[in-house]
Amino acid sequence: MYYPYLRGKQFELILVRDRAPFLKANRIHPIIEPVRVDFSPLSRAVKALKEANASATFIINPRVGDNPVPIESMFPLIDGEIRGESNFSIGYILTTESNINELFELLNKYHNNDFSIIHYGYSEWNNLLTNTSGFPNIKRHVFIDGYAGKLYQNRFKKENVDRILIRDGFRQQKRNSDYPQSEHFSELHMTYEGEGMNGFGDFLTVGDDFSETGGPAFAVVIHLTFLNPDKDMFIYHFISDKIDSPVDPGGKFLEALKKLNDNLGDSNSLIFPSEACNEFKSLYERKHYPGLGYLKKLSMQHHLELIADYLRRDN
């Protein structure tokens, strides 16, 4: 099973809302970390997931952003729309600064909800295991690669409790113009079972690094993952020709889009013909610039479609 890790920005939530039936059909379980106290977009995504009977994890103690969403702000959402829902899991992030007494209180309070523990640097495994052994509602341990080593991961082997490995395949650059034409993204979709995991995930084509707002677009880049003939995953970075000033983002988008369109038109193209790619083609034909947020949404949608196609064929 695939577990994409998303932050609750507008276009990420629109992606979840619009593609909820697709997520259900392809056993994709998004992990969502809210980043806005205004939960109306998140509530719409939750409603769509419910209607599609899709599963998801909602993190109750977000940690990213200049002012992370307080846990107290999450309670109305959890109590009103998520509590007791069998398809929904409450996620709790454990870092080096975590006080696990708070986790124990939540496990007791929401004893009818499944929990996913997100291991993001916490090291006191013995204390955690000793004090959570009596909580049957812990159904999933999610390890963020680089913050939880193999020995640590092995401590949490338990019958009927899934272990998920999340690996960030996106190598963030300070400037869009610094991306190479293509580079390796991940092989975890092929190796997660060999690593003893029940599922895998990533931070899609956005990466783990989080910022509240993007800077001026001196260059526009379209990030698109693809599989090579060995099914190893790489990523293209289609970069605009103009990179020296922040003006004309629409023109720069069309420059980057032309490079993508040319690749799609090549008979030897390795890009999976996703619905997102069809939309990219339509944008190119119409010479339409929908905004950078929509561009990111299409890039993430393509990534979901690519992995879903791989898992269907592999199984």
C-alpha cells in the first residue's frame, strides 16, 4: 500500500478531494499534516474521502510552518468528522522533543480510533514500547527515513500492526534553475517489502522541506516522475528558458511546458501517459497558464497515477 505524505496546502487538499475515488480504487492512503487553522478546505477533503469510502491519516499534532497548527485547534475536527471513522486514522508525530504522556492521553481519549505513530526523530523506543503495549488502537508505525534507523524500526515489529517507510525522493534546490534535467528519485516502491515493510510512501514531487510561501519565480520548473526500463524511479525537471527575472511566470510556464510536451510526443518517451499528462497537453494546446499551484497539483497527481499503475502491474 502506498502512503503519500501531504501538507494541507490548498492545492494538495484539492488533489485529495478531486481524486478521492481514485485513492480508494488504488489503495492509496494519504497522510495529511494540516498547516492552516482554517479547516474548511480540509473538511471538504474529509467529506470527499468519506463519500468515496477511502482511507487516510490526519495528524493531530502538526509540526511544520512558522506557527504550527496547535493541537487544541485540531480537536473540533477530530471530534466532529474523524472520531470513530473506521477508515480514518489519527496520526501522532514523535520527535526528539515529544512528551509521550500527551500521546498516551490521546490514545485513551480516542480509543475507538485507529492511530498511526509517525516516527520523526524520537529515540526512546523502550519507553514507548513499554507504555503503549496495552493500546490495541495503534495500528501503524510510520518511519520517516533518515529519522528512524533500521534497528529502531525493527523494535516495532508486532502482529497486526503495519510498518510503513516514508522516504523523501525529492532533492530540493534553492533555485529552480539549479535542477538537473533528470535525476534519481526512489526505488522504494520495489524494495519496501525486502526492507520488512507493509507499505511505503514519499513526499511526492514537493519534498519534505516546507515553506509557507514560495519566492519569486525566476524560473518555472515542471517536476515529473517516470520509471526507467528497470522500473527504477527517476524525475524530470522541465525548466523554463528564462531564468533571470521574476517577471512573466505565464510565459516561463509555457517554455517549460513545451519541453514536457516535446518529450510526450517522442515515441521513446518514458513518461507514463497519465490523466495529468493529458491535462498538461491541453494546457499547451490552449497556451493557458493556470497558476503555479495548479501546476504543482498536476505534478503530484501524475506521481500518484504513476505509482498506482506500477502497483497494479506489479501485483
